[in-house]
Amino acid sequence: LASAPSSREAHVKVLCATDGFKPALQASQLLQRIGSKDRIEITVMSVTHTGIPAPEHMPLMLDPLPSRREDTLAIVDAAVEKLVAAGFKAGGHTAEGHPGQEIVRSVEEDWFDLIVMGGGRRSWLGNRLLGSVSTYVLHSSPWSVLIVHEALSEGGEGRVLVGADGSRGSDFTISALARFADPAGTKIAVISVVPPYSPLLFPDPGGAVHIPPEAVEQNQEIEKQMRNRAQRQAEGAAAQLRDGGFEVEAHIATGSPTEELLKEAESGDFDLVAVGSRGLGPFRRALLGSVSDHVVRHSRAALVGRRLAA
């Protein structure tokens, strides 16, 4: 097993995985929109699929292997050329095998801080038929992952929505965002969502439902505490990002965390939603029904933060 570097590197190592399809091109476009040219070093990676193909790579398997290898090199060269022309430090890397497994292996061996990749359409069917590789990487990578379904038009400042809940996953996401995004070209909104709190109901002997005054006061106090905690979480995350030079606004909302994040993301035309993750492994995540999984599937793009590589 590789050992962790003894000290944090000055630059953030980004692995931009691409297969040349539209979602991957949009992922590169988003990276150019909000990424810091001064801080990130990009390695463009493409995998020549061998063995049993994922559904999205079935058309590629019609070509002979030598031809697919040439296509892989051409895809990497074109992506690197575009990134360098945009002012980024970028190089290329190719591999053969299962794309998801090869991407995760490269991340584990070379200690990349962030994986950026496309993820197919934002629909139930699209995420299953066109996003199997990105889903595998999201569930298996030990480091942060940015999945892009579509990018807004180029030009102007990037806009990022951060979901803050005070968890370690949320902290990792904020750190990842602060390290790779460009403060001069990225505006950030932080939101902390208070789940709806139902008052206690006490049936009386006559069959009517009433709430004792003491229960009302108790529930009001609990709701107040929850809102105060959410406000502290939002302001704490905003302060950390402001320390990194970002322009940040912060507020709270009440409702389902998933619904509120997605509603805010759509209404505010955000390029990216940044959320934390509670664990690794598709089985655990399926059981948890995590907010991060849902946001990744239905937002334009989502950054899921995990521990830092360096």
C-alpha cells in the first residue's frame, strides 16, 4: 500500500477522467470555469475499456483494441491541449481495463486530491444506463469526487452552493472546494437546512387532539435550538471560505435537506452543489439513502468531499 505524503503539497492534484463523451467535456468545461490556475495541477486520464463493457461504453467495443487505444490517446491529447491553452498545468495518462477500477486505482496510488468526471444525464434512467462508471468511482474513491452532468455556458463567474451540516463530510467538502476553486472567479452561497420538526400530539379521552401549553413551549424551544445550530453551521462554513478569499453569503432553510438543496440550486442557477459524504461503499450508501447520492443524481454538478489526500 502507498503511504501518505509527509506534508501537504503546495498544489492540488486533480484527476480529470474523460471518455470523450459530452458529460466528460462538460466536466472539463466546469473545471476551467471555477478551478484555480495557480493552485491545481491536472492529470487528464482516459481508459481503454477491456473486458465486459459498461453500458455507456458498448458502442466503443465495436472497434478493435488497437483502434480504441489510438482513440484514448487522442482524447487525452485533445483535453490536455485545451486545458494548457486555458492556462492550467496539465498532463496526460492512459490505462486499460475497467474504467472505474482504473480511475480509483490511479487515485489511490498517486494520491490525487480530487477526481473530476462526467456522469450522464440527470434522470433515473440516465444515471443507471449512462453513469455506471461515475457511480462506481463516487462510491469507491477515498478522496473527493466532482460529478458533472451538465455545465452552464462559459464565461462569467462560477456559482457554488454549499450544503453545511457540521459533519466531518461537510468539513472535508468545504476544504476541498477552498483548495481547488478560484476565489477571484467563484461566488459561494452556504445553506444549512433545518429538518421540519413536528410538535408532540396528545389525544384526550374525548377523542380530540390537543397540545398542552408546556409541550408547545418545549417544541418552540427545540425548534429555536435547531435553527440556531443551523445558523452557526452556515456562518462557520462561510467564515472558513471567506478566510480563503471567497465572496460568500450564508442562510438557513427549513425542510428536507435534499429538496431544499436541489430547489436552491435550480432557482439560483448554481454551477455546482457541494455536499458531504457519510461513508464509502455502495451497499452502505444504498441503505442510508444519503443526501449526497440524491444530489449527485439530480443536480447539474455535485462535489462530494471526503478526507484530503495530502
